[in-house]
Amino acid sequence: MEDTPTTAVDSTQESTVTLQRDPVKTVILASMIGTAIEFFDFYAYGTAAATYFPKVTPAIALILSLLTFGVAFIARPLGSLVFGHFGDKMGRKKTLVVSLLTMGTATVVIGLLPSYATLGILSVLLLCLARFIQGIGLGGEWSGAVLVATENAPANKRALYGAFPELGAPIGFFLSNGLYFVLESTLRPAQMQAFGWRIPFLASAVLVIVGLVVREKMQETPLFRLAMDKSKVQKSPLAQVFKHNWAEILKGTFIMGVAYTFFYLLTTWSLSYVTTAMSFNNREWLLLLMLGVVLFGVMIVVASLFADRIGRKKVLVTGTVMIIAFALIFPFFFQGQHNLAGGLFFIFVGFFIYGIIYGPVGALLPELFPTSTRYSGSGIAYNLAAIIGAAFAPTIAAFLVDKWGIHSVGFYLALMACVSLIALLTTKETKSIDYTK
């Protein structure tokens, strides 16, 4: 990859128009930084919700604490409608800057909120409001980030470039859990309960500032500039995407749904489960998750390289079938007291498979939509999937374990994977589409 601006033409485009692209380094940083912050913030909240909030707010049990986790996911489709509209009408760059600022401000506010002991139920309502605003910002983040990457990519490397923002997930996870690991290693439990859990939320302000600086330096994506030059920018992109691409929205939603479910079972739910049912402590499990997420990052790149060679659909179908098998097998291993072997199987096999399905969707979802409605369409599908797949996944899993045991969690994951598999099998391969249209 060159590190200087280049001109290139999509291999499927017959016109002689050249596309001036940002340097690869700028594309990587601008697309990756936002998703890294997004996942840093969500992991920080997921960790706090699973381990500290039930104690910080004693009137709220674990399940209700995890329900506040779902508030931001419910807000995300609304954010994708707002930011998708302006992203398709005014451009990717401006919209991404505003979404990052919205998301970052809400996250810092969470770290500053008064405790339950101070404000009672009002503190919970303020937390939900902050999470809702955070979700609005997040709703415009992922789709804009993948468009910065894929709309700057050569035609034969869209999946690889689409992996740049996807890598923000393991990076954000590693930074968030790493910070919690350091805090829990240096602070006493009472200090973590009193103020330690707030530090990751406040620390995210540094990442937001870095992200804003990077994104201010980038230019608008070449394909959006091309659409503007050809007067193909829609006045009402939302109306157009729902009128002409509703089927693609549904398919994208269900394709992405299992990815969300799988991830939050691997992370948020597993942390709450092993610390209550398997006698692991927080530090032990956070360390294992940090090791597993390194494998996750590697598999994102590997799967994306294969997706550029053999197609997105084959890679995703393979990964989804592997999830079904994993879902039916892992409950036999993931039980008992301090079962290290079972924990290693759950984390490393799980993250290996998750990287396979998460990498290529950075290319597939945007490829389902034309340039004029791509921000809106991919964002709506991605964020509707968040509600279906993730908003209540930890809560559902906690309920299932309590009622029917851990095997029911496996059936839940397998069901979500079957739905995604059906959506994949009814979706055409997008590897060779003309992405400039």
C-alpha cells in the first residue's frame, strides 16, 4: 500500500473519471479511530454494567443494570437515520466529525454522573439519557467510518480496506479492558466501586480529541465527490433508501444480527456469568478476554483478505455455520468451578470464529447500497441489527441461564446464526459490483 495520495479508477467503471484518494495512512486512522472509541466506550460500559453498577445502584439487580446497557442500542437506529441523511446529503467527513463529538461528550458525562446514593432513581434516569445520546452518536459512526475506508479503496481491496474500521473493535476492546485490568490491579475494590469505574469514561475524552484532529485533516471521500460532480446526491436519501432498498436493509440487518449477539455473549454476558457461576474474578477473565481479542483482530484481517479473493458470501456463510456448531458445543465445556480449559475454549474458539464473520461485513453492508444512499442504508441495517442482536443479548442470556441452564444460551445463539444464514443465502455476492454507482 502506498502512503501517498493516488489516483485510481474502479475496475468495473467504464468512464475515464479518476478518483483522487486520501493517503492510506489517513484512511486507516480516520476510519479506525472512531470505531475504536465506539467500542472502547461500549466495552467500558459493558464491563461496568456487568460488575459495578449492580453494587453502585443497590436497588437495581444485575438484569436491570444490563437493560440500561440496551438503551444506547435502541437509540442507534435513530442516530443512523439522522446522520445517514446528512452523510448522504452533505458528505461523510462533516457527519463523522459531528457523530464522534456527540458520542464522546455523552461518554464523558457518564463518568461524571452522581451516584445512586446521591440522586437515587434520578441517577439511573440520567444514565439512561446519557446512554441514549451516546447511542445517537454511535448510530452515525460505523457506516461513515466504513465508507471513508471502502470509498477510498481500490476495487480489488474493498474488503481489506473495510477491515480498517472493523479493527477498531479489538483495539477499543483491548484498551478498555486493559485499563480496567490496570485499575483493578492497583485500586482496592472499595475504590473501584467509589470512583475507579469512572476513569475509563473520562479517559475516552483523550481518544475523542485525537479522533477529531485526524478527521479534520482528511478530505471528502472520492466517490461522494464524484456523486456531487454528477449531481447524483439525493435531496431525500432516507425516502429513497426505504423506497428502493428496503429488501437490502432487511438482509443486512439479519446478516449482522448474529455478529452482535455473538460478540456480547463472548464479552459482557460471559464476564457476568463467570464471576458469579464459575468463580473467576474480574482480573482473570479480563486478561483472558484481552488475549482472545488479539486473535480476533488477526482473524478480521485474514477473513477480509479471503473475502477479496473468493467473495464476501463464501467467507460469511462459512463463519456463520461455524457459529452454529460452536453454539451447540460450548455449553458442554463452559461450566464448573474455575474451569480454565472451558474458559479458554470459549474465548479463543469464539473469537477465532467471530473474526471470520466480522471482518467482511465492513465491505458487504455498504456494497448492498448505491453511493447516493449508502451511508443511510448501511447505517440503518447495522444499527437495527444492534437492537435485534445485541441490545438485550446479555439480559436474555442471563434469563435463559437462570431458567433453563447454559445449554439454552447455546440454542439462542444457534437460532440467531440460522436467521443470519438464511439472509446470507438469499443475498447475491457483492465482490464485483460497480461501487461508483
